[in-house]
Amino acid sequence: MKIAITGEKGFVGIHLMNYFRHILKYEVIELGRDYLSKLSDLKELDWLIHGAFLHRSSDPNEILEENRKLAIATIDGLKNIENKVNVVFLSSIQEDLETPYGIAKRESKELFKRYCLEVDSNFVSYKLPNIFGRYAKPYKTSFVATFCYNIHNDLEIQHNKNLVKLNYIDNVVAIIGTLEQNEITYTEISVEEVYLKLVEFRNAVNLNKFPVINNELELHLFQTYLDYTNYKI
């Protein structure tokens, strides 16, 4: 089976690429940053996992316009491929919000869904929660990564009591890897609780003790904390 992933060098993308290639043993075609031209040159493809997306901009209209253009250009590339292509669209729990990002996710999702209906291929969409784990970039990809990095380097951490919906990257990738419509679950927890738990891990490790782990989320937070022990920006 041939699979291509847009945004495969990003946090989620690199995990998906490794999972499909090394766990599921599928053929993964690397498209790179300028993926539109390479996508149009493909002769055959079974699945496209679309993760490339403009997430933020000082101009809200740019988020809408650029993502709309990106979706249309990607679909045009798929139309040049000889066989009909199945699509996985990586959406977000924010697609239900009336924000530029949420609206852009909804619009792009509908464009890909319409393409799949036209060519009679499979369409799957996943609402991604806040995802954390190794390879996430501090100050960019995940607040958990930022907290881990700052705690390891004795840097100031600003935190609040806002609730966030969290899941570990390996759990998310395993669900996407089914290529079937399944809900990606999450654990709701406050930012402050995450911060305090990570500090608890640091204190235990500094005493050469294994911290108390109460559930799966805490285990994954501890694994992630350890992943940033020698992380360099």
C-alpha cells in the first residue's frame, strides 16, 4: 500500500511516517515541504494523509484564504493521479469553534470530503486534541514540551488553570493508523495540574526515586519529561 503524508516532517507527521513505514510496513512516499509539485507527479497512490496547515498568522483572513488555497491545490494534485485516492484529513477539536482556524479546518474538511464523494474514494477525518510526546518542539508544538524543557533548564514557567484536552502521540498515531473512522479520545486536565505533575517528576528524579504514577496519562507525561532530559533548542 502506498501512502503519502503532507506535513510529514512536523510533530504528528514524523510519528505517522515512522508508524506506517516501520510498524505497518507500508510504502511511505516523502513529499517534502514543496509537496504540491511532487504530489502532481505521482502516478499511483492509495492514501493521502493531509496534515499540512497554516496554524497561525497576524492576519486572521490569511488563515482562511491560505488554507483554502492549500486544500484546493492539494485536491487538484490528487486529480492528476491515475487511480482514485483515499483521504485522511487531520482536523482538530477546534473545528467546532467560530475562530479563523476552526472555520478553516471545517472548510478544508468539506473540500476533501466532496472530492472523495466525487471520485468514490474513502474519506476519514480525525479531530485531534492537544497532543504531546517526543519530538514536539518547545515554544512551538506543545506546551507540555515547553514545560519539560523549562523544568530541565530551570527556566521560568507561566501557567494557568485552564482546562486542556490531552492525548499522547502514540495513542493518536495508532488510531490514525487504522485508516478507519474512529474517535480520538482525550483526558481533560488543567494546565496547572500538568505543571505540578512535571515538577513532581523532577523532584523524584533528583532524589533518584521513581515517581508515583497514578494513571496512563501520568505515565506518558513522565516518559515525555524524560525525553527532554538533554534536549537542546
